Amino acid sequence: MVNLVTRPLAQGEVFNHIATPQSKPFDEILPRPWRIALKNLTAGITLVFDLMDCVMIGRESSEPSTSPLIDLNPYDAFANGISRHHAILKLVDKRVYIVDNNSSNGVALNGEVLRPGIAYPIRNGDTIKLGLMRFQINFLVNPFNS
């Protein structure tokens, strides 16, 4: 504990030291999320979401998910071979990665079939295929490219 001693200023004495608090820019305290557009090339619909850590892509079910879920049920997910917890998008060291979460019908990145459980980096404009559904990924906000 710091013991501070203070005294009243004498008449005519001026206090010349002004303490300026050291603060970090707002973005360092609360980093901006990535804003990602997932364009469904099969249905022609774009889903926009913020990515702070990780998000699951699949079909909503009665099972609780440990990650937020992008539910593809409204786009006929079951008929298109989408698993309940099909794939994961996650941030690692300022990059976005996709992981096939042991899905029944696989994940492809730019035409290359991914091995389940391995994180693959994705770039702006890449295409992914989940089951029979094709998507284009666009980074609308990349907090590291200001």
C-alpha cells in the first residue's frame, strides 16, 4: 500500500503538475470483431455475422452447442447433407480458419477436400462447400486491416 502525504498549497503557490491518465485506444480494450459475409451460392442468400472467437456452422438441434451456431435449416440443410455441427470458423493469431467438425458429408475449401479436425486458413473470397451447399466467404471488416 502506498502512503501518500499531502499538504495544502501556500497562498500564491501554483500546482504545475497535471497527471494525465495513460489509456489504451478503445480498439485495444475491446477489439473489433471480424464481420464476415457467408454467401450461399446455392440459394443466393448472404448471411452476415460477427466473429470474435469461433462459430459453428450446421443445423440447430436439441443438443446444446458450445459455440454460437449459424443455423442452415432455413436453407434445406438436411437435404443438402449438412451435419448438426458441420464446420467451425475460428480465429487464431489474427487469421480466420475453417475446421471440418467430423461432418458426415465433408468440407471442401476452394475445391480441396479438408481432413476432419484440422484448421485450414481461409482468405477473403474463398469458396467452401459444406455437403452439397457452396458458399463464398467475404471479410467485410478485418480489424487488422484498418
